[in-house]
Amino acid sequence: MLKRVLIANRGEIALRILRACRELGLEVVCVYSEADAQAPFLKLADRTVCIGPGTASESYLNIPRIIAAAEVTGADSIHPGYGFLAENAHFAEVCKESNFEFIGPSHEAMALLGDKISCKQLARKAKVPVFPGSDGAIEETDEAIEVAEKIGFPVIVKAAAGGGGRGMRIVRSQNELAKAIAQAQQEAKAAFGNGAVYVEKFLEHARHVEVQVIGDKHGNAVHLYERDCSTQRRHQKLIEEAPGPHIDPRKRDDVCKSAARLVKSAKYAGAATVEFLMDDKQHFYLLEVNTRVQVEHPVTELITGVDIVKTGIRVAGGEELPFRQRDIKANGHAMEFRINAEDWKRSFAPCPGPIERFDVPGGPGVRVDTHVVAGYRVPPNYDSMIAKLLIHAEDRDACIARARRALAEFQVEPLKTTISLHRELLDNPSFQKGGMDIHYLERLLANG
């Protein structure tokens, strides 16, 4: 059993993990950077350790400092949250070598699923649908041309490591291919330290559907159904919902079972999200696997009643999953709205600074995950998300109506936020009908 958990993260996910640990009776160590020294939730920890300046590379990405903090505070485990080092297989390996339980998958499983090329190869063996494309990394332009001509343009050049849209280029003709590969390799090398790229078919109109999965160290793995996260901009999600609107029940069953099968074949323990793209005929293809708890995990928690963070901690401590697939039922409809300190009318420019008013909504079916209070100063060093508004209702229409009410109550001043954008999106006919694809928001913004 674990006794003292060090949280190697910040913001709302650090607070979310802290609360889960408290409910499990575990002691908590929070690390923080100088930029986060005044974060209110730090007062809730048993121990706190400053691990460096506001620059992430000198604090939240600094492995030696995090390990040292765990050693001096007597922690027995480390939870990486999401972002920063959460999908860094080397960090997971260092934790193990330093005798700390990494609350997440083994570094072997993380490396296997985190690398898109090896993940794709494993998926084929597990009979999970993948995009047609190159079998491995592309070394020469001639090889890429051969693959592209075989599967047909448009294609997409993608980095084998990482995510967030970096190291990706859409290519619509042979003339663009060489330049796109060089640019993607350079960007991937700079962002992830790995310049490997591959080529696969690109869907012009696709939905982004992802399946929440969790496994344990005893060979069990279950899915917790799917989420639709097609409302996104530059591969950054803004609204997530579950279940995905208008998905055929048989397709839902297929995609969810495929995700569980893939994770189980990797001998994966912990929470993971298997991401797919779905075409207009609801054929689905593996996109990638996120080997960590995701920002949008509360959406799934609301429809299933499963506490994903607590379950992940228990799994890391060696417990079996307390449920089997037959026990998991989906109830109602849920949505998550990311509240970012951004001016979305100015190309989503970040808006750091002090928050003087922070009034969160409440009432039935409303949950707000945030580390922010009135008087908090949003630092310029990190991601601009300051809260997640979660809505649960009996069906999608009721969920939208409840979200409208909650967003009207949510007041943040004086910073610009995405609250007003979410209000507008809820009034958009395409969103109301559930007819989104991954580019619809960008089209909407481009048309004013």
C-alpha cells in the first residue's frame, strides 16, 4: 500500500490528485515553482517543496529536482498528472530505479504505446483499425512518395513521439511532401528529442473520438466508454462530451472494445486514453494513445461513476480493479468546457495576470475543477487553463440547457476567458445537432 504521494505537477490537476489522496487516507507532498509559490491549494498539502524558477525546464520538467524532493520528504510514490513529465518513459524509469512507485504505466508500456509507430504495429496485432500508411519511420522522401501514391493524397506527416499538433504537416500533393517531411522532422526533434516521422492517410472530415481505458497489474483492463472531443482548435480541445453524439451502438461497442484490447495487449496498468478518428461512415482508425490521466477524465467520471484518479492510485499500489466490464454502465450525458485565460477574439492570445472576481456556478449537475480563487494571479509561464466546467444531465439537450445556465453564472474578471466563446458555441446549430468535425470550430472562427 502507498502511504505518501508526491504530486509532480501544478494547477487544477495537482489539486484533483491531492483530493483523491486525502480520500484514500494518503499523505501528500506538493512540489511547486517560484511562479506558483502563492497557489492556494499548497496549504492543503502535508509537505511542500520549491523545485526551482518559473521556467518549466528548471522546475516541473527537472527530473533530478523532483526525485530529490521525493527523497527528502520520504515519499514512496510519484504522481505525474498530465503534461510536463506525465508521458516521459525515462522519468517513469528513473522513478522505478529510485525506488518510487510511478503512479501510471510501466516505462516499457509507456514507451510501447507512446511511440506512434510501435503503437501502430501493436494495434495491427491486436486487430485494432489503423490508418493506411507507412509501416515505420520514413527515412527518404522517395519512400514517402511511394507510400503517398499508394494510399492517395491528402496524407499527413506525423511525429512518432509527442502530441499537441507538433511535428504534423498535411500534404495535398507530391510537390509539398519533401518540405513537409523536413519541417516535421525538425519540429519533432526540437519538441520531443525524437525526429522520427511517418506518413498516413489524412481524413478531410473526421470526428475525434477517444476511449477511456484503465488496467491493473493483474492483467485486467476495461473501457469506460468514449468521449467526443471534436470541438478543438489547432489540435487543442475546448469542449469534450460523453457519449459521442449519434454514434451507432454497434460502432460504439467496436471502438470501445478495440481500445481495451490494445491496452491489455500492452500489459498496461493505470489510466489511458485511446484516441481515434472517425469518418462520416463511422469507420474508426487509431490516432494515438495518451499514457496518462487526461484533462477531460471528469466527463467519463460523471457518466460512469468511476473515480479515475483514485482508481489509478489504487492500481499503482497493487490492487486489482474493483470492477469488471459488465459492471460499467453509462448514465446520462456529460460535457466539459475548458475555461482558459485567453482572448479568443485575438487568436486566443494568453491573458496572464490577477483575477479579482472569480464566481463559479453551482446547482444540480454542475462541477467545477479549478485551483483558482479570487486574488489569484495567473502566471505567464504555463498553460492558460484556469478551470474546467463539468455538466451532467439526463440527455444531450438537457446538458446543453444546463451548460447555458452555468456559463451565465461563471464570472471571471478582469481577464479575458473562453467563457463567452462557449456561450456562442452552445447557440451554434452545428453544435446543437452534434454535427461537429475536428475542423468545424476553425471554419466557424474563420467566418466570423
